[in-house]
Amino acid sequence: MEQRTARLTLLIDPKKKATFEKLCSADDVTPSQMVRKLIRDYIEEKLGPDWRDEVFSQEKDSQS
């Protein structure tokens, strides 16, 4: 299960940020939701469609 407790801070050009926020608003999603989707899509592109099993099984292993 995903936990939303980690923070990712990034620097972005103010005009790109404003454009991104406007586009997100037009799609009725928050910028945070869109960034999480972009990250999930990138991970899936690199690790394949079963990435959740790999990523979250590692999380369980580290907690044991």
C-alpha cells in the first residue's frame, strides 16, 4: 500500500509552474496528483507493469 508521507521538493521556472497549474486545473486534477501520476508512469515505463509488486515487496522486506 502506498504511503504519502515523503516530500519531494523541486525548483521550476515560475512560468512553467503557472502553465502546469493551469493545465492541471483544466483537467480537474491537482498539481500533486499529476506529479504522482507522472512518477508512476515513469516507474512503470522503466520497470514494467508489475512494478508495484517489486517496489512494495522491497518495502515489506526492509520493515522486517
